[in-house]
Amino acid sequence: MKDFEECYGKFFSGQFGTSVYGFRVLTLGVSIDGVFYPLFFDFIKKKTSNAYQKPAKVAQKLVRRWGEYRKKLTRTGYDFPTLHLSCDNGYSNEALAESCAQNGLCYISVTKKSHYVVIEGQKVKLSDWIEKEFIPAEQAHQASQKMLPEEDKTTFKRRISAYYCSKKQAVTLLFFRLNGSKKVSVIYSTSKHIFAKTLRRHWFQRTYIEQFFKLLKHVLQIGEARTKDKKGFEFKLYRFSYVALHAQKLVKWIRKQMKGFNKKGFITIQRTLNSDPDILDLLQEKLIANICKSNSYKQ
């Protein structure tokens, strides 16, 4: 009961643009080939609780859990490449970045444009640097491509080594625009040697966790399954996450095998399967065959 009182409360929801009652869950996972695999969950307790910790502090705990898990796998012979932790500006935190460095992760986050950095010996506000340096250079780049065919044109971006004043650390900054956006995005990494293409690509991996939670909320409708306590909610979360993981893998497999589905989402694929009697018969046969096979093993 104590756990429930500490964790269940009123939290702001970006999805609804207002505060809602429920549990606030933080997730750390790995994106592999377009599929998000959730590894660890933790709860952010409400601010009125004596056990309250800021989200970035809870994120550090998840990163340390990853570090322990990584060590165990390394001892069994697994060789890990450099993995990147991508998070939004709510988790732009020096202690979290340090925790990532200690646990084999390259930290990537988002700046605030009101912050100051030192670029080539000059202290400047990010918003001012964008106006005075990035936009003129971008306009010159676009002018140089005017006569090129659309398919040969490239988007403009700038990778800059800088000192982040409020973070008190050297970082790599990347300035760019999302497709068709009027807003200039600025992300950074604590790695001094990361390439612009690598930094941008790995930052976008965070969209997979957003898609994963949309799948939980809107497609699988996790909110419709009622629970009475924190333990029941945890069981529900693990169960729905397992289903969501395999739903992602199913969509990916169907897109790869069937050309007409290469841009279809889970809902469209689900409706198609439900409306085709031949496919339903095939799935039923597969299900029965697997049940029979399972029973034969038990005997």
C-alpha cells in the first residue's frame, strides 16, 4: 500500500497537455533494427512522497542497472559495440552523462537555446549563434544548390566542438532542421569524436521508444486493463510490453515479406488479417499445430 501511495499521483501528460492521475514510468531499452526492446522499468514517485527523486536521478539508476547487465554479458563472451543513450532535454543532466560514461554508453541529449557555450574562444548564447552563423551559412548552402535536381540536394547541418558553460564540460554540438521545419534543432553529445551523421542517426533512435508507448496506449489500450495496486500495474506493464515487442516484430516481418505492406502500421495490418478468412484459417491451423506440438513435449 505504501508503494502505491508513493507512486500513484497526478502527473503532467504531454499527450493530453494537462495533468492526469496514474503512474509515471521511466524505461530504458535498446533499439535494434527498428524494434525497441524494453530492458528496465522504474517508477518516478510523486513530489509529495518522501522517497521522491528527480527523473534524471531515476534515469541514473537505470543506467547503472544496464552497466551491471552489460558486465554479466561481457563475462559470458559478448563483445559490445559503442551504444548511445538518447534522451530529451528533460534528462539533460551532468550526473546522468557521467553515469553513462561509467557504464559504457555515449550520452546524447538536447540543449536549451537560452544556454551559453564557448565556440572558438567566444562565449555566445546558442540562439544568437543560430541567427548570426547558422542561418546565413544555411542560406548560402541552399543558394549553391538552386540549379541541382531535387534528389541531389542535401540538407544543411553544422557540427561544432564547444564548451557547454552550464554543464561545465566539452561537448559536440549539432545544428540542423527536421524535414520542412522552421525550427533549428540543437543536440549535443559528450563524445568529442562522434561524427555528425552518427550523432543525428542515434538521436533519432529515441523515436522508437515513443512509438513503443503509442503502441501500448493507443493500439493495445493498456489503460483499459484495470489494476488495484502497484504490483498489479507492474504485471500489466510487463505483460503488455511483451505483446508490444512481438507486435513490432510482426509488423517488421510483414513489411519485409509483402511489398504492399511496406508502409502499413499495426492497425492496418490487423484489419487486413481479420477480414481475410484464408489468413484466419492459416493462423488457426498454426495455433493448433503449435498447441499439439507443445502437448507432445509435455508427454
